[in-house]
Amino acid sequence: MSRTARTASVAACVAASLALAGCAGESGGAAGTGSSTLNIATMTLPQSLDPAVATGSALPYFQAVYDTLIKREPDGTFSPMLATEWTYDKTRTHLALTLRKDVKFADGTAFDGAAVKANMERFQKGGGASAKWLADLKAVDVTDATHVTLELTQPNPAMEFYLSDAPGLMANPKRFAKADSLKTTPDGTGPYRLDKTRTTVGTKWSYARNPDYWGEELPYKNIDISFFDNETAITNGLKTGQINAALLQTADQQIAIETDPKVTTQKQEFDFQGLLLFDRDGRITPALRDPRVRQALNYAVDRDTMLDRIRQNRGRTTSQVFGPETQAYDKKLDTYYSHDPAKAKSLLKQAGYAKGFTLKLPRITAIVNDALAASLQSDFKAVGVKLVWDTLDGASAVQKVFKDRQYSGMVMNMGQSTSDWAAADELVTPGAFNMFGTTDKVTQKLLPALKAGNGAEAKSAARELNHHLVEDAWFLPFYRMSYLHVSDGTVKISPQSGMAVPSIYNYAPAK
């Protein structure tokens, strides 16, 4: 992946972790009565409404107006959407799609095989945060209006997942020649259309039901997605009924809302928080080249105390970056690294760092608050490692961390994909979070097996890879964070597998 694409990917990940700056303004008035209007609150802003830049927790903004080729159900299984059938050949390098008939874009243009080809080629070359997901796409062969085949350079077991996410969003190709028009005026086949008369970009995006939608109507006539820059305002809105549904991440706001008898709540673990170690080759911090040093850092961290003080025990400590919904996940690895300063010191001494060393890391305060910064600094100091924080804002972090590569790691909140390959591709293959291209004989053996292997072989490779990453201390995860889906009591929310926020299809009036 190019440096530009890598930086775009990181910018999106950093932005998703931040309480983005900006004025939330008004929430657009009270939520609609009955099932007329659904008002969702979020702390994520879309870069625009051009699907080429869709990613992560901003996906609901796009789902309202664009359909994906494949639909991902709340439990993570796949079902037909714009593609009614899909099958691989024996080599798993050709994925044949049968497309839905009689589907039209907003201007009446027919959705067909040519549209699929144009969209996927544009997404692949567009430089968006998820563009690398289509790195294995060699060609899109159009047989006729309702049949296309995706030709891959090699098998990619996450392709169905990708087609249910940002790369699968379909826009009207007629709009591609009109520079930037999709950024503010989306043209898709989705269940809603953007209502510009009620939309205030930067504050609220309003969507009205598409009267010509090919599928079943969703329960709400209108959907409003309102942006807020703090969770306190969201919590207040939920209590007063100004907001119907939201995801709360911070422990204090979760506690504040749970005692309200009017609201309904559901917990979900998705993101892990931890220190991503980039410099495993020791280019910036030579000590990190030795796995014993990285293991020592893992033993130095008191995860239980961090979870208690920082998250008020809302989450689960872990030593692995693969989530529970993957085949790679091994429950035993959650507790692989106990808090053992004596062992950490011993490992540092064995590695030749008995007197410790200095580790300089970037700090974005929206991710690393004062309590977390002090906790990590104290734990490292106890084993002789001096942690120096360099405070940055989001924009300077993208420049200094990922373009200039000035630091050996970074504390981040990272989503845990349900796809083994998607998780490995994001964190282990060379790219945004393996910026120095660290590799070894084990990963060189297991990554191809995970990507191209059959079911049993791929599962075995995933498990073995996970064990290797933990034992060799490629990363330093702290805990998986427990988030809270909250409804004002009028809405039933179904959490979405593989996403921190629910898809727009996952809301319905409470009975």
C-alpha cells in the first residue's frame, strides 16, 4: 500500500478514536413521535458522503443511501442484498456474483454489472481508509447486466466481509465524472435519500424514506444522525428523549445512564485499548528489537488496576489482539501476561537492559487521559523504563507518527474484526500498523496459510499466529472495552457483529 493510502487509513483510525472537535449544535429537535423518526447520536463525523471514503463507525451515514453487495446480519452471517448469490471457484480466486434485477439509483439509472465494476475499481484506487481491502482484486469481469466475477490475485477469506462493508457500497457511476458531487449529494440505491432541507453538515444528517426502494421498508420514515462532541450531551439527550439511540464508550457516562428507568441498555465488547509496538526491529528504540524487552513491558503493566481505575472494570483484560469472534482467539491468552514486575526486570537484565531504557511515545489526550498516562508511566518506571509522553493533536499525530515515523509505538483504541484475515492484514502485514514491515519466519509461514488455506488449515494457522504474536510480544494490549448501546426506551437495538455501532437495519420500535 502506498504511503498516501496508508496515511489516509491511519487518519481514519485516529479520528475514530477521538472526540472530534467541532460544535454539536442542536440535536435537530425532539425525536419523532411513534416510529416516524429515529434520531441516532454519534461522536463520529464522516469525511463526506462519497462511499470511496466510507469507513468504520461512520458507516451508518452511508448505509442510509447506499446498499452493499452483501448484507452483514447482526450475528455476522451474510445474506443477499444487491448480490443475490455468490460462489467461489475451486481455486477461490474467482468470486461469481449474481446481481439483483430492477434496482435503480436515485436518478433512475439502472444498477448493473457495469456499475459494480466501476464502483470497485474506483474504491480500490480512491485512496480511502479501506482501499487496501481490495488489494487482491485483479479485475472485475462483467458477463452481463446481472452477472460479474471478481478475479483475485490470490485467495482472500475476508472478501465477503469486505463486500458487506465500505468496499461493497454501490454509487451511481454517472456521478463519478462530476468532481466531488457525491460528497454532499449521494446517489445510491439505499432505503433512504438525503434530505438536504433538514440537514446541517457538521451537525445533523437527515434521511427520508426512499419511495422507490427495491426492498422492504425499514421501520422508520426518517432517520437523523446527529453529531455531538461529548458524551455528556448525548446522555442528557437520551434522558430527555431528544435522542433515541446512541453508543456510550466512557465508563462515567455509562454509569450515569444505567440508573435511569426509562432507558434500555445492552453491553458490547468490540475495541481493545493497548500499546501498538511498531518498532519491533529497533530502528528508533534499539531495545525493542529483543522480544524479551517487549515481553518485559507486557509483564510490567498492571492490567487489572488499569481496568479498575480507568474503565471502572467495564471490559476485560487481555494479552491478545484477536477478538472472541475470530477462530484465532484463545481464551487462555487473555491472561498470558500477569502483572509481574520481578519477571519484567529479569527479562530486561537478560536482554542487557538492567538499567532500563527510555521509551518516547505520542499521546493524544482523547485516547490517553491523565489516569492512563500516569498508570502506564508508573508501571514502566517500576521496572526501570522511562516513559516520555509527547502530547499531540489528531492532525499532528498522523503526520509525526505515520508519515514521519518518529515514534516506536502508540496507544490506540482498535476494533477487533470478526474476520481472522482482516485482523491479521490490518495489524501484521506491512502497512499502517506494521509501518516498518516487521516479519519473521513464523509469520512468513502462517500468513499465507491463513489467507489461502482451507477451513481447518486456516483455523490452525490463525490460532498458531495468535499464539506467536502473544508469546513474541508483538503488541501490548491492555483490555477489551465494554461499550453500552442505549435506547431512550422507544427503540430496540441489535448490536452489530464486527462493528462498534449498529447498522441502520438494526433498529426497530420497542414493543
